[in-house]
Amino acid sequence: MDHVPNDILMAFVDGELSDEQRTWLEARLARDPDLRSRLEPFAVTRATLPLIFDQPAREPVPQHLIALIQNGGRSATAATRSDRVVERGTGSVPSRHRPLTTEADQSGWFDRLFGGFALAPALGYAAVLLVGAGVGWIGASTLGGGDGDIVRYESGGLVASRGLLEALDQKPSGEALSADGRLITVTASFRSGDGRICRQYQVTAQAAPSFAGYACRNADGLWRVAMHTEAVSVATRDVAYGGDSGEARIVSPAVDAAVSGTMSGEPMAVGEEQELLRKRWSH
Amino acid sequence: MTDDIKARMIAFLPRLRRFAFALTRNMDVADDLVQDTCERALARLDQWEPGTSLESWMYRIAQNLWLDRKRSEKSRGVPAELDEAMEFEGTDGRQVTDSRLTLAAVSAGIERLPPDQQVLIALVCVEGLSYKEAAASLGVPIGTVMSRLSRARQALYQFLASDQPVAGGELRERVHGSRS
């Protein structure tokens, strides 16, 4: 088989491939575990660096910087570099999925993507831990013993189980469905570039690996799983105090990256999702 | 200057600070960089072409100020980060786990990269710019962005997966370190 260059694997994780390239690579990844493992450096850096450097997102912008701009570049206030005035209530950093203009509602998408990821805001410098990091990919070869009853590989495509279909069809984002000893939770709904409705989900179980993925609804009204991978458990802890009190969250960098690349515009607002659920996704 | 542009700049401050923090790994130094960036942007506002991205233009100012600073540190003989990134061996299948993914460890890993690769990490991985935007910001072709960024991320990952010790007390110092 042709060698897939690292640049292409990185572009896949970053959502920079064309639909055609992505489809091609997804098929290769589904049957090549070595290729999947080569995604990891890109997936880990993509998913964790925004969280590692998010301190500015968790504290207000220093007032002297705002005053500087308001005064057109002249430092008119007494605040100097060594004497900073910090005031509450200036915005926080929107995630990359959200343009600057919509700060009012900015917590929703980031929270959904990272499952309400909380980085010990009051204590300061939380570290992100990837526990048992490994971006698995569920293809034909690995479905048997693992998560085969949620998604199975069939005639070149990933097919959702009845439980997953039910969650995709009927559950609002954030509400878990219990099926086959697992919890299936849709984490966000969005529209793809080609106008389909898609939903990102996660699957968790006691003492078993977690999975994440997303599915899109085809013109024929059937949900088709676009991606389903083993997810990473992310815990938070406050490094400055050496504690380890955070609880695990489910994160899948590869799915997040693929969703970013697929999504057109913004994830759906709660109201829009409710309306589509009510109308059984006919739009 | 219109209030509209001021408002956009202020709305951009959280992201500009995060970008500066990713470059400097020290919040105080980052805010100095943000201040210098805003002063320069406001003084040279006539150089910004309305209709183009104000944010991209400000990222570029910040990045150039920081790169200039790195170059002058180097010429003054301040020990520069060597191009050590390429020296790391393979990861032997080791994975990045728990304590390696701290601010201190990631900072130590990024510092080993050449400055232009550090900028790319901050622009793409932290700020989420597209390759095209990052290429425009650095004034290099997209292919160059991809090859440099891919090398940088592999080197960073290998550093994080390696057993290189990172001093435990380093974190507070980095975040709250006094500026000299």
C-alpha cells in the first residue's frame, strides 16, 4: 500500500482534508492499526494544547489592556506594567469553534465538546492528563471483542446499533440513554458542509473503554456513522497543589477534529435541536 | 479610530492573550507582549486593510514582535533553544500519559523547538487557525506550514512521551515568574 505521509495524517486530524481525501483516508485507517497509531502525535497536540494554555480564558483581561485600546494607544491610566488593575467581567476566550461575535453563549459548545471539561478554575493551573491515551479506531478488525454491539463494520460502512440509533433519533444533547449496559450520550448536533444533520456522541461503560464518534443523517433518513473511535479519559488535577481530585471526562481528539472539519457554521442551539427532534429531523 | 475597531480589538484580547501565553509560557511576559502588540497595532492602524481580518493582522504583529525578541536574545548570547527537537529518539511505543501533559512539560517541550515552529504550534494548535491563515501570517507556503508543523508536533509528542524529567517547581515559576 502507498505510504501515507505525516502531513496528510496531521491534516486529517486538523480537519484540513477535502471530503474526498478524508473518505479515502478513513477507509485506510479503518483497516490499518499502524496508520491509526500515527495519528496520535497530532491528535494529542490538537486536543490538549488549547486546554494547557487556557489560563487567559479563565481570568479576566487586565483592565490596563482594555483602557489602552479605549484610549487609542495611549496609556492614560495609572495602571502600568508592574501595577496592574484586574477587574472582573471582561470576556473569556471563545473556543476555536466559535467566532468572536457570539460571546454571549460561548460556554455551550466548548462544554459539549469536552463534556463540561472543568479545569479547576478557582485553583489555577490545572493540568490535563490523558489517561491511557490512545486514539483507537474501530474498524473491521477490532470490532469483535470491543464495542461491536454499538457499532459494527458492514459492507464498507459503520452501522449503528439499535441503541445508538435510538439515542441519535430521540435524545436531546446531554441526555444519556442506557442500552446494553452502556450509556450513550449525544454531545452536540450540527450541520455538515453538505447540509446533512450530524450528531456527535459518546459511549461509556463501567470498567470498559469509552468510545466517541459522530453520525450523519442521509437523505434517505438513515443515520450513518461517520466515525467511531476509542475515546480518551481525561482527568483534571491541580498541579500547583499536587492534588488529584479531578474526575475523568471523555475526550476524543480525532472525533473533535473530524467534527470541526465537517461542521458548517455553529453547532445547533438547544431550541433548534428541540424543534428538529420534535419534527423527527425532517427539515 | 472608530469605536467599532476598538470594540473588535477588545473582543479579541482574550485570544490574543492566549496566543501570547502559548508563545511566552509566562502570563506576565505574555501581557507585556499583548500590550506592545496593541500599541503597535493602534499606532499603525492605517496599515491594516479594512476588509481583511483584524485578528490575523494582530496575530502577525504579536508573532513578529516575539520573533524579533528571540533573534535579539540570540544575538546577545542569551542561550537560545537549540534545534534539539530532532535529536529525540522514537517513542518505543510509549504513550503520553498522566503527568507528562502539564503546562511545565508542554512548555519545556515547545521551548526546544525552533521559534518559527513554536509560532505555528501557537497559531494552529492553540488558536485553531487554518493552515492557510497560518501560512499567510508567517508569509510561507502552505506546504511549508504543514511540514514544519508536522515535525514540531511529532517532536513535542516524542518529548512528552520520553522520560525527560521536568522540575516539579517549575510550573509556578513559569506562570508567576518575575520578569527580569
